[in-house]
Amino acid sequence: MTGSVSRTRVIGVLLLTAFLAGCGNGADIRRGDVPLESYTAEQIFGRGEFELEKKRPEKAAFYFSEIERLYPYSEWAKRALIMQAFSYHQDKDYPNSRAAAQRYIDFYPTSDDAAYAQYLLALSYYDQIDEVGRDQGLTFQALQALRTVIERYPDSEYARSAILKFDLAFDHLAAKEMEIGRYYLRRDHYTSAINRFRVVVEDFQTTSHTAEALHRLVEAYLSLGLTDEAQTAGAILGHNFRSTAWYEDSYKLLAGRGLEMKPKGDNWLNQVYRQMIKGEWL
């Protein structure tokens, strides 16, 4: 019995050695020079890991996908599927990474690696978020996918990273609104600018852009002669962001016109002031 096991191990090692040597000498498995059907799922998996170590994620993804094809109901196919998603992501092939991760979630929803698959799916959107000037559709998709990680797998090791990335993506959206608002403001399209800055104040209050948005509102409303709104925006700045340069700039603008930073009138900013400062949620 022992001799039989030893011979089996030797044969396995020889097969794997021939497999790796053939690939290393230019044999192309995909052309059929070395048929993958001749090897076990474990041996093919090992080849995929080897390609990852050599920084060839595209080839790694191929081998892992072949395990899924050749051994569709095996434990190796399950392991290969998550590695396939990882390899595609390393290769920046985000659609295929997302597809493999989604298949893993669909096939193995209770697996220990389901949280990682969901996280990879979210990363396939997040890692494509480009500079602020481009369309932000991917940012919205990243936020949705990251929220799924946070809500579905709150105790996983990926939840904390997902929260940090969610905050960054959320801030990214606010930055987009600010960029458009500034564009309108520079061209004296004050109403359009106000609409963008209002979105930041109302919907992105927790981001790093709120103080500037309030200052820009002071500028825009003063340009329109709407002093009540300008003073109220200044009042919110004075209460929440007194240590910022945006507060100082707004103070100078208002003081230069003999105006104070205090809530005035019945406008949307006054409602924000009562909600944020006095806790009167209307």
C-alpha cells in the first residue's frame, strides 16, 4: 500500500514537472500542445498560482477558468473561481473580475470567501473612479457595491476597508458637484451654481467640501442681492467651520457690506441652520 502511494506521488510530480517545463519551453496549452485534460485540478491550480507569482495575471485567470470548465463541481472549481476574480482584477479586466465575483456570490453565498467576492466586485467599480472631471456613474455603482459589503458582511475583515473607500467615493461625488458649481459661478450663472452648492450642503454634509460650498453660497447670493440667504450661509459657516479660511473669506465679504453672520428670513438655508445648529428637524 505504501509503495502504491509513493508511486502515485512520483507520477504526479513527474506530470507536474513535465507540465511546467512544457509551458516554460514555449508550448502553448491553448493550442493543444499540452492538453489540460491530462492534469488534475490541483495541478492546474498550481499553474495559475505560478502565473500570479510571475506577475502574469491574464494567464493565471485562464488557468483558473479552465478548472471551472473542466472540474465544474469540485472544491477546486470553487477555489479557482475566487482566484479567477482576483486575477482578472490584477489584470485590470474589471468586467470579467466583476462577472467571476458575482458568479461566486451566486454559487456560494454562504462561503467564507463570499465577503471577499463582494469586496472584489465593489473594487471593480471603485478602482475605475477617475478624476473628478469625468462622468461619475461608476462612483455611484461603487458606493452601492461598497454599501453591500458593509451591510451584508459587517463583521468581515473587508468591512472596515469598504467603509473607508465608501467615504472617499462619497467625497468624490461632492467634489464633482463643487467643480460644476464653481464653473457656473465663474460664468456668473448664479442660480445654477447655487443649485450645485445646495446639493453639497444638503446631501454631502459629512464631506470635506461643505465649508467651501457654504462660502460659495455666500458669494453667489450676494451677487444676486439676496442678503438673507448670504447671511444665513455665513451663520452656518460661523457655527461649524469657524477655524477655516472659508469662514474668514465669508466674514470679510459680509462685513464689507455691513452684514452679519446670522440666520435671516424664511429660506432653505434657515431650515438647514435650524436642523444643524438647533436640532429642529422639520
